Amino acid sequence: MRSRFRVLPLLAAATMLVTAGCEGRKADNIAAKEAAHIQSEEAGSHTAGAVYYVSPLGNDADPGTAEAPWATPGYASRQLMPGDTLVILGGRYSLHAYDEDIIKPPSGAPGAWITIRGEAGKRPVLAGSGDLCCAVDISGAGYVRLENLEITSDHGAPFRTGIAGSGGPVENVILKDLYIHHLDEMGMDFADVNDLQVLDCRITHCGFGSMGGPAGTSGWRKVLVRGCELSYAGHYYRGGPGPGPYDRPDGFGIEPSAGPVEIANTRAEHNLGDGLDSKACDTYIHHCVVANNRCDGVKLWGDGSRVVNTLIYGTGDGEGGPSPWAGMVIGQESVAGARFEIVNVTLHDNPQREAYPIYVQYGESAPTYVLLRNTIISGGHGPAYFGDAVELHADHNLFFRPGEESQVYANGREYTASQLEAGELGQGNLSRDPLFIMPAWGSAGDYRLREGSPAIDAGASAEAPPDDLAGTPRPYGTCCDIGAYER
């Protein structure tokens, strides 16, 4: 992912309409329910602080209690102290004035986090306009938790980023159950972040990408992305279907970083750039579906990275012809002996897309070690390609390039189907039709194995993951299956 950020102009301040008085304020039972919810989740891990409230019918001159809530989330966020919680009650909040409408919480402290959450069961909507730079800015902040918020454009009005954090190092942040969509730039934007959890978030239709940011000093460290959807990047811009001015909007795309980064149980689909592109060291992608992205599916550049129990298909999103993209790309130029692992992955391509299904060290000269095990690479126009700088250990894989003699290029030579099955590349490798239930290209597919698939019970159980992409325990039969699914 390339840097594409510009200096943000200061927008003229505007006055938000505020309805004063008691009409529409929440009753005591709502306050009690919210307080109980907060205590049950935070008990034992955080110092109890004050609980404040915001309502679309509140007044910023009020004390911010449940009976007399504040009106604007931006104002309310600036009143918080370590340990405090702000509950944004259900409704729609218009964000348009720079910078008073932006939520800017202070830092919390260990054991005294700042928490900003939407009302339980009534997720509030933060709707931006006026070309506002972001809804939330946590640049330079730490010990902050955001939960149960929807962030979007106000009916297609210009509005840039959901959660901004590239203006300063971000540490100890939890972002949970957020729905961020239809923005002109980024869903989440970080440069230097340490100890970040992004849990059960849906980030779609962002013009510049769902998650990413410019190059930082150490970049992304101790990051967990779990249970998320990072899709349709580039399919929206300035009130229309896009594309916008940025040509490679990724589902996840970060610059060189220290890592580690873990992406688990996440979907990245129909992005106009890459699905998951991580240049961080120690990137671990597992139990993910990466489907129908226009450019690369999974791209790894950092030493110690691995992909496990992941399904990758639909590269090109239904567009054929010559293509520079691949379902999986591994490449690095600086670390001699960098190691990568691909285990129990299913990668399917379409021969109408004139490209490699996977390539490793294509033109890069740094010696690189790759472990390829229990993986299906099927349907490509070109062979699976491993450059001459790659030391490849490949066992118990299934390669299927239909109608072609050459199946794999590795170790400075080509391998045919008969040579693969004779063990010339490694033990247990096959070259046959994997018999997927319903392969697809540009639409949803089903990549479980049909009865009679040669991949069934043909994998190496040693060091295989204990379950498959769907959570089925491995092995189910005498040995584990090749690919992301265990039949």
C-alpha cells in the first residue's frame, strides 16, 4: 500500500443544531442497564470512573448524566478522564465542524481505560459531512476502547476517514463491534500502533481501503484483527460507486512494520486492490476467506510470516486477460534467509486470467525459505512459481494446472504432473483435479471437497493445524486432508 495522504485543510467551524430541554432524555432504567453492562464487562480489569451520556436531544451545557446528557460526541469525548466511560445513546449524530465534532478522547491509563461505546441494542450512527477529516482521532492516545458505533457518510456527503491514528503513536487500543462504511478515504488509518485489537468489525466501501496507513517508524506491532469483514474497498467515492483517485484500495494494507500481526477469522472480498497485504514481520493469517479481489489475494513481505487454514480464490474478480496479480505473492529484498510458511491453504485461480496463481521472489534476489505443506494450488493459467532465490520445502500438496504439462516452477526447473507424483519436488505431492464442490470466479464459491477428491486423507498430519477453516477437527479420517477444509 502506498502513501496517499495529503495535508488536511482546516474546515470552517459550523454550529451543530442542539435541542435543549428534557424531551427525549433517557429514563433511569436505561442508565441502570448501561451501567450494569459496563460493570459486568470491565469489572476486575479497570478502575471504575464516571459514566457519562450523549443524546441527540441533549445539551452540552448539561452535566452529561443519564437524566441530562450532553448533545455532541466530540464535546463529550473531551470531558473524559482516565477510567471514565461515555455512552453514546441511540440515534443519528451529524459530524461536520472541524475540529469540535471529531471524537478526540484523552489517553487512559493502565487499569483505567477510556471507554466510548454505543448504547447496547441501539447502535448510534455518526454521520459525517463537510469534507470532515475523520469521525474519531486517537492519534497519540493510549488505553482507549471504542465499541458498538456506526460511522458513515451523511447520505453521500464528502467525509474522509472513520478512525484516524496516523498523527501520532497509538498504544493499547481496542476497537470492537464497529460498522464503518461508505467513506471517501480510510476506514481505519494508523502509522505507528502498538497493542491494537480490532474485533468483530465490519469495514466496507471505503474509497482508499478498509485498514491501513502510511509508513511509520516501527509500524504495526502486537496487532490482532479477528472476526472482521474488510471488503469492497474502492467501490464508493463521494456519494457514488467509485472508483476514487487511489488506484489500489486494499482490504488490509500496511507498510513495513516490526509486527507481529495476526489476522484471524476474517473475510476480505471484492476489494479493488489487494485482499490482505502485510509488509509486517511475523504476520500470521489464519481461518480467513480472501475472495474476488481485483489485485493480489494475500501478499506477504515480512520475515516469519505464515498463512494457515485460509481460502483464496477469485483473483481478478471475474476480469480475464493478461494480469500482474496473483492469488498469493511472497517477496522480500532485504532479509537473507527470511522464512515463510503456507500450510493447509486452498488457492484457486481461473485460467482466463493470464497470470501465475502464486509467485514467490519474482525478480527479488534475497535468499528465502518457504515451507509449503497440505496446500491446494489449482486452476491457474501459469504454473505455481517459486523464484531461483527460493529454497522450497514442499510436501503433501496438490497442484492442478488443467491441460498443461508444467505444473510448478521451482529450484530452477519445471515439474510435470508425473514428476510431482514421483516425489521429485517432495514427499506426497499430487497433481490431479481436487474436485471442489463449486469453484467460482467473481462470485461466491464452495471449496469443500467432493466425495472422491484425491485431497482427502492425503495430507501430512504432523504439525497440521488442529482444525480446518470451518472449525472441523483435524484429522477426520486416517490422515488430514490437503487444503483449507477437512471432509
